[in-house]
Amino acid sequence: MQTDGRFHILGDPARIACAVISLAAIAPLSAVDPYTPAQFRGGSLPVLPVQAVGGGEVYLEVSVNSAGAVTDVKPLRTSSPFTEALTDAVGAWQFRPAEEAGEPAPGQTPDPSARKRIDARVFLAGMFRPPTLNAPTLGTPSVDVAAPSDDVPFPTAAVPPLYPLLARDSGVVLVEVRVGRAGNVIEANAVRSSPAFDAPALDAARRWTFRPARLHGAPVEAFAYIVFGFRQPVI
């Protein structure tokens, strides 16, 4: 009904509710996210170095081109011999390339579904437990050697996993975490599994926090990867 140039909805509450639902149903959908981060598609895991007498923590920044191939690996935190093992493995990894919404031609409306593949960087951490359940062991301390780029998430809290008490062997798990714009872990999945160790790896990964990735100065969601290495304890 229209009076004095204004519309009024008349009727019982049920009809009003139906009208509101109908208007919501025809409201435009939210825009497609203009950025899709690079995502792991395949590759082998590092072999745990048998000569290591302790644990270690490694951070790498991996450059991925628009075809999904690794073009460079930049160490951010090193711990020999784990840095070498992890760098050698990731060099042969394949990714789904990152994508970004393309710029519209002059006079045309932006189309969020029109995307282009772009070069990107991916954060990779390696956390390797020492071969002990409770006591510390000898080893090379981790050393920070470079600062991360703004376009990768970077840990502000890195939680180590527990060694499962019923396990009787060594294992390596690759966990993919989706880091939100606030730096929290939205989702964690074991993309390379070692069944006895998946649960403690995922439990630890979900408790990590990050400085979020930024693109063109704004925070964006991104994938980060954590290799958890569990070495059989020396009893």
C-alpha cells in the first residue's frame, strides 16, 4: 500500500515475515573474494635426518609462479640439518597457483569471476621433535636469518606437538592451515598423513596464531603449511 509517496506493509506478522524472507532471497550475493591463495597440490615430505641428535624448527618462504611451480626457497629460520632436508623436499612441490581478480577495461563493470593467475609466496614451517619424550637433548639451536614478506602469514605463537604415547616409530605429517584475516587458524587438515601422528599434529596446528598475510596493504586469507616431524624416542 502506498500513501504520501511512502510504502507500508500491512497484514499479520506471518505475512510480514514472508515479505522479509522474499526480499532477502532476491538480495544480491556477496562479492567473490578477489584473491585466491596458492595451495599445495603434491610433493614428497622430507626424510628425517638420522644424524640429528636433537630437534629443530625451520621457517621457509616459498616462491610459487603462475604455473604452480616452486621457483625459490628463502630460509627465514634455520636449524641444521633440518633446513637442508626440508628445502630439498619443497623444491619439487607443486601448487595450485594463486589467482587475483583482473582489472576491468575502462568503462566496464568489474567482474569478480574474471581472474588471472599470479606469482605468490607461501609460508612453510618445519617443527621436528627431538628423540625424547620429556628431557631435552643436544642439537643446533634455531636461528632467524631473514624477515618474512608481508604477503605470507607468519607465526606469532608456534605450539609443538606431543609425541603419542602409544606410537612406536617415527613419522612425518604435513598440515595445511587456512589462516584468517585476523591471524587465527580457521581450518587445519593433514594433507600428508602418518596415521599415528595425525591427531597430535592437528591439535598443535590449530593452536598456532599468525600475523596475517597482506595483499595491497589489506589482510587476506592464506594457506600456510607445517611439517611436523616425530622421531622415535630413545628410551
